[in-house]
Amino acid sequence: MAASAKSFLADAGYGEQELDANSALMELDKGLRSGKLGEQCEAVVRFPRLFQKYPFPILINSAFLKLADVFRVGNNFLRLCVLKVTQQSEKHLEKILNVDEFVKRVFSVIHSNDPVARAITLRMLGSMASIIPERKNAHHSIRQSLDSHDNVEVEAAIFAAANFSAQSKDFAAGICNKISEMIQGLATPVDLKLKLIPILQHMHHDASLASSSRQLLQQLVTSYPSTKMVIVTLHTFTLLAASSLVDIPKQIQLLLQYLKNDPRKAVKRLAIQDLKLLANKTPHTWSRENIQALCESALHTPYDSLKLGMLSVLSTLSGTIAIKQYFSSTPGTAATTAKSFDLVKLAQECCYHNNRGIAAHGVQILTNISASCQEKDLLPLEQDAVFGLEALLVLCSQDDSPGAQATLKITLTCMVKLVKCRPHLSQSVVESLLTQLHSAQDAARILMCHCLAAIAMQLPVLADGMLGDLMDLYKLIGQSATDKKQELLVSLATVIFVSSQKALSSEVKTVIKQQLENASNGWTAYRIARQASRMGNHDMARELYQSLLTQVASEHFYFWLNSLKEFSHAEQCLTGLQEDNYSSALSCIAEALKSYHKGIASLTAASTPLNPLSFQCGFVKLRIDLLQAFSQLICTCNSLKTSPPPAIATTIAMTSGNDLQRCGRISNQACMKHSMEEFRNLATRYGDLYQSSFDADSATLRNVELQQQSCLLISHAIEALILDPESASFQEYSSNGTAHVESEYERRMMSVFNHVLEEVESLNRKYAPVSYLASNTCLSNAVIALLKVPLSFQRYFFQKLQSTSIKLALSPSPRNPAEPIAVQNNQQLALKVEGVVQHGSKPGLFRKIQSVCLNVSSVLQSKSGQDYKIPIDNMTNEMEQRVEPHNDYFSTQFLLNFVILGTHNITVESSVIDSNGIVWKTGPKTTIFVKSLEDPYSQQVRLQQQQGQPPSQQQQQRTAYSRF
């Protein structure tokens, strides 16, 4: 019921007209003051949408005060609506400015004679506990209502008591004894005791309170052995231990004891559920004995459902530090060492169990042991894991039920993990996957294709062997246009692109296009084209984008597809580059630039205010500038060949002390220096693009980083070979090759980087100083080698999985944005900056905001009045503050000086800092104008001085104290 109410509230107001904040609030206020109950209720349930749209304190404060008035004077149904709105808008409560007034209006209903009204008020107070944790009148009302004879009121008091206990240490300490008496009192009904016990989970504010609560729970477990009481008490016990942290080992032992000794299945299930919670939260607190006890229970239980639960806990533990503690060699008897392998025995038994879930957890445990433990005794387990995985693959790939698909996902994830840490097992894993692909169900085939693509990305040597089987399967896919078939077409095409490490053969292209014509829709073709762009198969991508141009309904989509077609064509032009053929290289780059310029024009036309395509435009503009820089560098190298330096250039350079003289003419020196600076500037711009892409996935960011490194590589090569061979150092670049690579594009780029570095270093060692001919050839070949690697357009270019934006509000703010705020020059302006962090559907998917960095700067735009000698410190304002958002809201203040008369431009720029401490320049940037005016008294004194009148005694006295 709560869920349906929540969705009802969330959907209310769908399709309402766009209004500004004040108009929207006035519209709702009109509804609240209506005489009809239906209109009042409709107005109340529209408030969450208003808060979502305008999440700033000034509006939220007014809105909540209006809701409090409705709560005070309305009937119980209206009060219930207000309560639901308050619970749904919990994260906005701290933005209420007049908390006292809000609480006063709500609290007045607690004195009503109607117990339902009092109950709703108690629930309202409980929902507001985060902003009024220490209100004594609320504490007193809750304690009083716990003794009420009305069940509805008592339940509401229990809800409020739980919420206040979680927020207030004083309330928790004060209510603990009351709760204890009620639980132990004979007059309290059992169902009420079951509702009171969970309050004790919040008694973790200090050690003594937690200890006394544990003692009470221990007594309850012993005194009330009924199933419901034991279940509620044990679960509360676990939550209290998880919050207080100190008693977790004791709690694990207690749960294991109940799991082993209590005959009731419900209690055993609860114990397993709580053990899973503790395994996820604190795996390091699990001792060898704990894991051993759990293994023994799993080995001896006759019930599959309980065995499944215990194996779930063990598989969770096997992926953490606990598994290493379990297998670590400790001094002890031989018997203990032998027994420590009960986990292995259990996993091997379960691998071929007739219950799919049990078998999946069994192979998961074996995979995790193989991945994390390198001991020789455990090496034979690799083969057991592979056999178990293959058996599960055969079983689940024939079944398209949801349970079988979930098990298959676990199996395939284990396969990828095993191949990653044990590459020598990859051949057999890939063969079993390819064999099963032909007979599997479509849903299973899709998952298996994803698995094959992941393995081929990690181990490209396996990819060529897959291609024949994949093409056979692609031809066999039926003509039906079901969703599963469409998804399978995309998944298979992706694996084919990954498998074709270089260019696609014409036969492969023909097969893919034929299938797309026969059995696909436009969206499937677009997805396959997108994958081709990501894998660097630009020829295939261009043809698919071309075929889709006439199938879209919007001109923005047309321009988007046209731009993608042009970019693919541009990259295709660069695939024909050959080393030592520089004139051909220049013509290929010119052709590519021509297509890129057409593409960027289309891309600009495809952007809209709601979707500005800023990353895409930035990335493509940088690519254009990089190609132009490469072209310029090859031209410069060619000009050095046609106009070489004189034979005595090296001698001139040595005698003059200017190493650049080795390049010959002044123009050549300037060109090389300019080229080096251009590449460094491009690297800086790539760095800026990286910093502005907070929502990008890691593969996209790595792609941008590789472009930046290629710019730095060429700039350093120019420096090392031509401009300054003595001081150039490559040590910081040579270690990059050892890093773990995630994609074929990265692998090939790293290979080129290492090759260029080796060439430059060998030239420096063998032929110091390097001749102009060798250095020019080396630079031109380095450019061609970089351009021959097909560019990968990564996911963020097409798809935004995470969306994060910041909305700023400044106060004071002018009514008209162009109108300046007036401030006297002897006063300081208190600028309040408030902000709201807005998320998309998947907040924090790649990275989360830890804090927001606000930078405020002011620039004098126009000066008015005379020039005075003013200290330089007073001329500008440069301030920075870091604030941590709470419930996606933050606020801070800056004090700014405007001593110089005139108009000042204030810029507030925000950037975010993620949980790793990395700064991201996300924006936004907001600007306001301030007009600094001369204060009246100074103006009067200045006028008197201009007229030659000395200031009076009273005026002199005021001057002395005017600043205080």
C-alpha cells in the first residue's frame, strides 16, 4: 500500500503546465484554500513534484508552512496526505528555515481528543525527527502516547520512538528503560512486544547503551522461545551489532549456534539471512572457526533450501579477505589442517547438485578460491571449477526460465573471472561456449555472446578462432523480428567485431548486412553501427549510418546520423596510411579533415538546448585540431628534407650555444618549436575535456587519456630529437606499457607508444647528435603509426548512463539579470551561494560527489569617479570554499569587498570532488553584476574638500569611528 501511495504521489501532476516557482506555489495555494476536499487533496499531492522542480529553501520553507496550516485545520484524510508528502520529501526537510513555526503548527494537533489525529501527528513528528531530534515536547508526547489505550496511537508512538532513537542519543538513553519495562511487562500483548523490540536496534549511540540493550535482547531470546519472538529478537540483535561494530564476532557465533542447534526452519532461515548481512558488511571479522562451523552445517543439513542459503553466505565470503584467512597456514595439528578443506569438499559436492542455485554457488566458491589463493595444493581446483562451469552452462543454456537465466549469469561471470586470472584455461572455456551457442535458447545466447566479447577483449589471441563459428551462427538466425532475435543480432555482431581484430572482410560485411535487411529494425542496425564505431570498424559503421539516414523522423536525428557517417568516413580515410609515403599521408589526412568538418557542422545542427552534445563536439573539435597538427608536422619535416640545413649547421650550433641552429633556417626552427607547443596545448585541452566529463564511463575517459598521451609523446619526441636532446627524458612514459589494458584499441596504442619511444631512444644513443634526416623520418613515421590505429568512439559519445548536474542560486540576486546590485564601497557584500545536486536514473554509477568546490572571483568592468591609490588586495576578490552536500543540497557564504567605485562582474564557478579526491570541472558558471557606490558621508566630505571647507569637529569624530 505504501508503495502504491508513493507512486501515486510521484505521478500526480503529470503533464501540468510549465510555471515559474512563485506561480506554481500560488497555483497550489489556491487549491489548498478551495472549499472542496478533492481539490485540496490534489493540491497537497502535487507538492513533491514542486519540490523536485524547485529544490531551494525559500520555496520549500513557504510550501511546508502552508502544508503545516492544512495539517492544523484540515480533517484526518488531509493530514494523512500531508504526512505522505512529508515522508516522500524527507531530504528537503532540512531546507525549512522556520522550523519552530512549522513544528508549532503541526504539534498543536497532538492535544486533539481524536486518537487518530494524535496518531497521525506522532507519525508526522517521527518523519521530522532528522530536523527536530532534541525537541523535549516531542519526546514527552511520544513517551505519553506509548501508554495510550488506543492501538493506532501506540503504533504511531512506536514508529516515532524508533525514528527519534535513531537521531537522538538523549532520547534513546531515556526511552531504553521504558521500552525494556514494556517488553518485559506481563500486561503488554505479544504483538505489541514484537513491534517494540526493533526499537532496540537504534541503541548504538554509546558502548554502555549498546551493552545494556544486548543484555536485554539476550534475556528475551532465552525467556521467550516462541518462533516469532526469537526471529524478531535475533534480527534486532544483528542490526544492533552491525551498527555498534564491537559485538559482531559474538553475534556471528550466536547465529551459527542457532543455525546448528535450533530445529525450526524459520529460525535457521533468519540466522542464514543475518549471517549474509554480516558477511557483506564485515567479512574481515569472520574467523577460520566461523567458516568451518558454517561448512559443517551445510554438509550435514538435509534441506536444499537451507543448504542454498548457507552456500550463498560462503560464496559471499569466498570473494573477500575471509577466504585467505581460512586457507592461511597456521601452527596447529595435522587434523586441523585437513579439516580446513571442508569448504573445498562442500564446493566440489555441490558443483553437480540437481538444484541449479546450489550448483551455481558451488562453482562460484571454487572460482573465487582459484582466483585468490595461489597455494600449490589448491591448483587442481581450477580444473574442478572449469568442469563445474561447463556442466552448468549446458544445463542452463537449454532453459529460458528466469531462474535458469540468473544462474547462467553467475556461471558466465565466473568464467570471465577465471579466464582473467588463469589465462591457460581460456581455450577450453571458449570452446565450450562456442559449442553451446548453436543449441542454446536465444536469451542464453545473448548472455553467452556478452561473455565471449569480454573474454576476447582480455585475450585477443583467442578471437581469430571464434570467427568461423560466429559467422555460421549469424547465418542461421531466424527471420523473425522478436526482441530476443534483435538483441541476439546486436550481441553476435559485437563479438564478431571484437574477433575481427583488424578490418572486417567483405564476406563478413555481406553476411551482417544481409541479416540486417532480412530480420532487423532500424534501432538494431543503429546499435550494431554504434558497436562498429566503438571497435574501430569504421567502414561497416559508415555504410550502416548511411542506410539509416532516411529512416528517422526528426531532423535532429538526421543530422546526428549524418555526423556519425562523416566521422566514420573520415576515420576510414586514415586506414590506408603507409610508412615512408608522406605525400599519400598528407592527402589522406586532408580528406579526413574534409569529412570531419562536414561532420562537425551536422553535429552542431543535431544539438538542442536539452541535449547540447558538448562532449561530442569537444571531442571531435580536438580530433580535427590533432589531425591538422599532425599534417603540419609532416609538412614541416618534408620542408626540412627539401631545404636541409647547411653542412656546418652542427658546428654553428656548438659555437653559438643555440642548439636550434642545427635545424637550419630560422623558419624551420620556429615551425618545430610552434609544432611542439601546439601538441602540448592539445594535450592540455584533452586534459580539460577529461576533467569536464564527470559522468563518463572509465573506457571513455581512458580513450581521452590515450589521445592526450599521444600529443605529449609527439611533443616530447620533437624536443628529444630536434629542439633539446640533452634535457628530454622519457622515463615517465616508458612504464605505461606495463599497465593492465582493457581494450584492443588501448593495446594497439600502447604498442605504438612503446615502439616510438624505443625508436627515439635508440636514435639518441646511436647517432648523438641525431641527423635531421633520421629525426624527420622518425617523427613522420610516429605520426603515421598513431593514425593507423583506428579511433574508437567509446560509449559516452553515444550514451550517457550517469547524469549529474548542479543548479546554483545566488542571493542577493537582481530581478533583471542585466541589472547590477547596489553596494556601498565601505561595506562588504554577503553573497550566499546555494546549490542542488541533480541526478539521473542511476546516481553514482561510475563515481559519486564527495564535496563541491565553489570559486568566487570579481573583475572590475567599468570604473566611475576619480582614481585613488588603493592597495592591490582590495581591487579583486578571489575566494574558494569546499562544501559537502547533504541530501544533495549545499550552501555557503562569501564576504566580498568592492572598494573601487564602478561596476564589478562576480563569477561563481562550481566544480566537484569525487570520493577519490579527483577534481572535476563540471560547472555551472553563474555571473552577477555589482555596482559599488560611494557612501553618502564620504561623498559629502569629498564635496566639502573640493569646495575648500574643512570638515567640522563632529564630522572628524565620525570619520574615526565610521568603520566600527
